[in-house]
Amino acid sequence: MAVVKADGYGHGAVPVAKAALQAGVTWLGSCSLEEALALREAGITAPILSWLDGPEVDMSTAVAAGVDVGVSSVEQLRRLSGARVHLKIDTGLSRNGCPPERWAELVRAAAVSDNEVYAVWSHLACADDPGHPSIDEQAKRFADAYDEAVSAGLRPKRHLANSAATLNRPDLHFDIVRLGIAMYGLNPLAQPEDLRPVMTFRSQVALVKRIRAGESVSYGQTWTATEDTTLALVTAGYADGVPRLLSNRMEVLLAGARRPIRGRVCMDQVVVDCGDADVSEGDDVVLFGSAARGEPTATEWAEAIGTIDYEIVTGMYRPRVRRRYLGG
Ligand SMILES: *Cc1c(COP(=O)(O)O)cnc(C)c1O
């Protein structure tokens, strides 16, 4: 299952879904029904599981559009008729999912409802930390929940693994794995994996100038040149997904080398210190992309400001940032 929630982690849900299906993926995962319906409107007919909507959402639309629904409670089940559902057990994340105490009631209600139970599923809390004891504990609770569903007369499929568990816990793959971040080429594990980041964030040099030692750069004048240097003004700022927290703390790839930005990240622009390098207006600038090409990465940005690369790429859903898809 290709997870394309949050507009495909900021990459564009429809193009990602289409590429994933072309590559052999058989399921799509979305957070809300609205996201699932957008995929249907784009002509995508593959199975879609949608798992997080409040009671205000009219779920009959899911049935009409042939969208599978994640169900975590008897109340949610009662709002559905004629739907295909995936019953979700909370095995330790304490977020979505049915608490174990209410599971027997849910599977019994599902067994006699007019909905088809396709699968039993759950979500892991610490799969990115291999060996964390919660993983086996969740797997055990998941097995118990499955047995209870079978005892209630159901014959469901099972899915549990996110990207991290897909990469390092083949014993937890069951019938479907739900791949998010790894599909976008970002590694949720500390150990190296052979993944290539899908998203490259680029801009260009709008202006080049020389400043003298002692001159300062950007709002608050937080950086002062110690020698004469060449500055390149690059059109990308916090309105385009460059966290302002990266002020004085990031590099870009420009004119063949990684070069530091100086001073604060502004709404629309950053200033890059090019030393005595030969740079020109119009030069291509890579803000993040692939380490294999010598570019800074979304993961590096995340680590610099104490977050995860998921948040960086998902935060690239910005009207001002144009998306271009390569490779057909
Ligand atoms: C987001 C999500 C995933 C994908 O997680 P990754 O860590 O990006 O692979 C899988 N399952 C559920 C329920 C999710 O919400």
C-alpha cells in the first residue's frame, strides 16, 4: 500500500499514486475520505483505504466511491452500511484504533453487520527503533486481536507494517505493508538503506553582489563578513518551506559546491556566501535533494532543527512552489 496522505507527503498525491500503481503497488492509503475521493476524481480505480474521519463526514460517499474505511469503534461501524472495512486494533500507540477491552464487542458487531470485513490492522509506535520491546509486544497483541476476529467468524487479512517495519521486520509483513516515507526515498531507520530521495527542492540566483569585510547580512544583521565576499541572493524563503530556524545553519549546492547561507532566512529569500567563487544570476541552486549527488538533504534540515524529514517534505506543500515531475 502506497500511503499518499497529506498530498503524498508533500509530493503530490495523484502523481505519486499513479507512479506507485504503475510500479506494481496494489493499494493506496489516505488519511481522510476527502483525500481518497480526490484520487477517485483523478480517475484512480485501485483499492484505497481511508482511516481518519470524524463523525461529521458522510461515509456513504465512501461506499459509493468504493473506498475502504478504517474502523476503530462500534459507533464508527454503525455509521456504515454496505462498506468494506478494515478493523483497527490499538496495540499500543494509544492513538487511533479500538482499545483491546472493546475489541471483542467490535468484531462481534462487525460479523453481524452488513459491512464486509476485509482486514484487521494496527500501527506500530517504535518501528523506527529496531529492537524496541514495544514492537514485539504490539505484534503479540495484534496476533491476539486477529485470533479474536477469527473466533467471531471473520476471515480477515492483516496489515501492520509501516516503512520502518517493512524494511527491518519481514516477519510482520502479513498481507499488506503500508509504505509511506520510504517510498519517498527517505529512511526512517538509523542504519543505512538503499533509498533515493524523490523530492529535490531547487531555486535560482536572482542577484549577485560583492560586499566588504564588516558588512552584515539580512534582518537583525546576525552575520557579519570577516573578509570581502560574494553573496548570491536565492529566491526561496520560509513562505516556500525553508524553516526560519535554519537561519545561519544551512547550506545549498551552488556552482558546484556546498555553500552556507548567511543571516536570517526571510519570507522570500536567503543569502548565500560564495566567497570568491564565480557565480552568476540565474545559476541553479539546490536547497535539498540527494546526498549521493552532493546535495544537502531534507533529513539534514530536520536534524538541524530537531524534527524529522517527514515534516520537512510534507511542509513543501506550498502554492508558490512549482512541482515538476520527471521520468514521465
Ligand atoms: C502514515 C501512516 C503510515 C506510513 O508511515 P511511514 O512511517 O511513513 O511508512 C502507515 N500507516 C498509517 C496508519 C499511517 O498513518
